[in-house]
Amino acid sequence: MRVVVLTGAGISAESGVPTFRDAGGLWEGHRVEDVATPEGFARDPDTVHRFYDARRRAAAQAEPNPAHLALARLEQLLGDDFLIVTQNVDDLHERAGSERVVHMHGDLFMALCESCGDRSPHSADLIERPPCPNCGERMLRPDVVWFGEMPYELDRIDEALVRCDLFAAIGTSGGVYPAAGFVMVATEFGARTIELNLAASEITPLFDEVRHGPASIVVPEWVE
Ligand code: BJW
């Protein structure tokens, strides 16, 4: 059986990484347009860098929770028939032991050079921001996908969605596209679909099955 799992911020919430749109979420104190758009970065790169520096520190201190660990166990069973597509920029899936992970919205621990396209590891603390190791450009940006930008690896994701037998969405509000449309693609190509989320999302009615509760409980129950 081929399985694709889409994860969102809710799977990392119980690891202490705030979500985006829940109360106390990440946008508090920041307007989305200021910190997650190319225009916001062009206007005020220092604020955007500080926002991502703080996120990077928080993610580095967080530990995978039972939901991440359960998905790593599922991958052990299914091997190449399993793929995690995560919208998250943290590395908690990898630290839980998952290897087949697509980071469609980028990686908090990488920097991107817009001049030459080089992607390089992001220094932990960028008070002094190093230039691009490839071309020397001074202004690197976080290697994350902002509104209006093309998410990573959409061809590989589409291929997996078209071929899968089961599609699960975990801890995502279903308000950001194209990820919010994956359930429709999977359904169209014959997969069964399940949503595992704390509460109803914007796309709950599109799933065959829905289980509500904290990811650390409902994901291990679903996997076992
Ligand atoms: C728990 C829990 C617990 C809590 N247990 N659960 C229509 C079609 C296509 C595109 C668009 C469209 N309309 C508009 C667009 C453009 C735009 C878009 O979607 N805008 C919307 C606002 C409508 N999309 C884009 O611009 C994307 N690019 C694009 O479309 O390119 C062109 C294209 C067109 C067609 C096909 C292909 C391409 C790019 C989107 C980039 C999003 N970037 C961000 C920032 C990334 C870097 C960073 O991390 O800072 O990605 S925004 C932010 O939202 C982040 C997240 O990955 C993303 C999704 O959020 P997520 O993960 O769902 O978090 P929350 O907080 O919203 O929800 C958490 C959920 O967990 C909640 O439901 C809770 O209940 C639950 N939860 N605790 C289980 N313990």
C-alpha cells in the first residue's frame, strides 16, 4: 500500500513549536505580509531575519513528539511506498528518524542565494551574516517558500499523490494552497483520505475519514 502523509504546523505544536494561525500563533506581533512575503523581505530584511533567527532557535531546542516518531515507524514498515510531504521548515521528522521527507515550504536551517540559486547550511546565529559560499553575494535569505513563490518539488509530490492508495493530512489548517488541494488530487486518483487534526479544518468535509485530537495521541493510534 502506498501512503502519502501531508504534515503541517500542528504536528510540531506539542514539541513546543508554535503554529501559525492558532491563538498564540507565530504571526502574533508580525503581519504575515511583513515576514512571509518576498515584498516584506525586500522592505525590511532585518526584521524578517530576526523572525527566522528566533524560529531557528526554537526549532533547534524542540524534540520530536510521539506523532513524529509514529510516522518514522510507519516508514520503517512501508519503505519506498511511504512519503512525508511536510509544510514545516523544522527538522523534527528527520530527527525522529524519517528519511523520505519532502520539505515543500523549505528548510529553516538552509540559506538561499537569490543571485546564483545556491543553497547552503544556515549558520545557527546570524548576527554576522556570512556571504554566499558560491558567489560571494552578501544578502542571503532564509531558504523558505513565501506567499507568491513556488513550493519545492511539486512534480515529485504530484507523482506520489497520483499513485498513492492512502492520503493522510496531519495538523494543517487547509488554508494555504497548493497543499490544501492535495486531498482533492488524491481523491481524484482513487486514494482513500483521512484527516488527523486537533479540530475541524477548512477542508475537513473533503476527507473520507476524520479523527480529531492532539497529534501525539491520534497519530500513534492511527499508525498502530
Ligand atoms: C494541531 C495541534 C495538535 C494545533 N495536534 N493538530 C488558490 C490556489 C493556489 C494558490 C493560491 C490560491 N489562493 C491563493 C493562493 C496563493 C497562496 C495561498 O494559498 N494563499 C492563501 C492565504 C489563500 N499560496 C502561495 O502563495 C503558495 N505558492 C503558490 O501558490 O505558487 C503558485 C502555484 C499555483 C498553483 C499550483 C502550484 C503553485 C506558497 C505558499 C507558501 C506558504 N508559506 C508559509 C511560510 C513558510 C515558511 C515559514 O515557515 O515561515 O508556510 S505560510 C505558513 O502557512 C507556512 C505553513 O507551512 C503554511 C500552512 O500552515 P499550517 O501548517 O497549516 O499551520 P496553521 O497554523 O495554519 O494550522 C495548524 C493546524 O494544526 C490547525 O488546524 C490546528 O487546529 C492544528 N493543530 N495543534 C494536531 N497538537
